[in-house]
Amino acid sequence: MAAAARVAAKTYFTPEEWAPLARKSAWKGPALIAHAWLVILAAAAVAYVWPITIPLAVMIIGARQLGLAILMHDAAHGALHPDLKVNDFLGDYLTPGGLVAYRTYHLGHHKFAQQTEDPDLILSAPFPITRTSLWRKVVRDLTGQTYYKQRWAGLVKTLRERRPDQPLWPILKKAVVSRRRFFIGMLVTIALTAPFGFWWAWPVLWLLPQATWLPLVTRLRNIAEHACIARDEPDPLRHARTTKANWLERALLAPYFVNYHCEHHMFMHVPCYNLPRTHRLLKAKGVTPGMLTAPGYWEVFKLASSKPANLAAA
């Protein structure tokens, strides 16, 4: 299997320029994790005081849930903390978790980015699709259908297909163990909030964002990063797309510098908080015109849904 072409930092940066870009901070990664949780708590507090803000809170919390996944992704690259043990602890216990399995899978994506062997190619290969098809996906995301299919449909199918003589408890035990973070978080949150009349905090301000806004922004992020890029693309500056994000997109769609995805694929061990500086230096050196970039997420959305309906029907 042919690995994707790589670029060397020395091609674009002097040692003096590269050193601060590659440097991992002992406090910035943990501070971003703390920021994500504080934003979630602040949005929940505002929603409790002013319930009219719940729809906004769902979007903000869903985006920070994505943010925690992005920070786990940084941990998978060993970029969240200079001490690898601390890095892995942060990435496994203060984010969605499953770091070891995710690291193995994700590094395969980097090794074979946009090549036939890329395990993530299935996410980008269908694009472009028709606008109608993409909007149907958006509706499925926002109505919880995507979440149900990804998280619960397999269990429901197993229960439905269970033989009459097959014991139920081992199936349920396996389901609970594999989702233990979900159930522990639910029980702890309800136990802490119910005595204050805030019993609805977990279903409304955690599960609802997780089942609606999170699948949507995850999909849009995936589209922006790799959709409409040629399979077996030989140019390492065009294996991923960097998308310009305004303050609202950073708040609700692209937290923690995830929009600098081309730079991330070029230099995958650079911490996320150093990617904006990396982009600025590349721009000053005249490199960015050769990179795959987009002026905004709406433009990528239009590109990904640009397949004519008559061709789809054919």
C-alpha cells in the first residue's frame, strides 16, 4: 500500500521558526479542556436562569462536545501536553475517551490521507451530492436519527434478533459496559442537579445537544476537511482543506482551530493552538495559494451539494 506523500517542516521553516510551532505547552492544552467544560457549564447556567436560551445553549454545548472530541484528537497526536502520560490521561478521561483505539485508527488516516487505503475515505467519497440529499442528512442529524443509528440501532437490532432461549442479561451488560461513560455521566449529573430542581439538565442540556447539534457539526466539519478532494491525490498540500471561520463559526461549528485542517495534515504533530500561527507564516512565505482552502463553511456546503439532481437520478 502506498502511503500519502508527506512534507518536511524544513521545506518551509527555518529551525528558529519551526521550534515554537512544534513546541507543546504544559498549560495550553489543559486550559482548552477547561475552557470547553466551563463554556458548557456557563451555557447550562444561563439556560437554567433564562429557559428561552435553551436552543442557543443546545448549539453552544453541542459545539463544545465537538471541541472535546477535537482535543482528544490532539491527544491522539501527542500534542495536548509535553508529558505523554499526562497527555493520554487528559485525552482519555476529560474528553470523550477511547484514546488508544482512536489513535490507531486515526494515524492510519494520516498515513494514507485521501489514498485508497484511507479508513476515513468513506466519509468524503460520496461528495459532491445533490442539495436535496445534503439537506436530508441535515434533517436526520437535527432530528436525532443519525445519533440513534450510530449509537443505539445496533443494540436494538441485537435485542430484536435475540433467540427466545438466549439470556438477556449478557447483552444488556455488554451494552452498559461499552457505554459506561454515558451512563455514569447521566447518573452523576442527575444526582447532582435533581435536588435543586434542575433534573432536566442532563436530557436537555447534554443528551439533546449530543443527539442533534453534535452530529450536524461533526458532519459539516468532515465535509469541510475532505469532501470533494480527489482520491489518490498526490499533492500533500491538497490532502485536506483549510476553511476560513468567522467568530460565529468558531463558536458554533469549528472550535479549537479545527478549521486549519490542511496545516494539520502537513504537520500533524503541531498543537492545535499553534495552527493559526503556522497558517500566517505559510501565507507570508507564499505557500497558501498552493494549499487547498475555502473562504467559509457555507461555500464548502455549496460545493459539497453541487451535484445536479438530474445526474443523481440518472
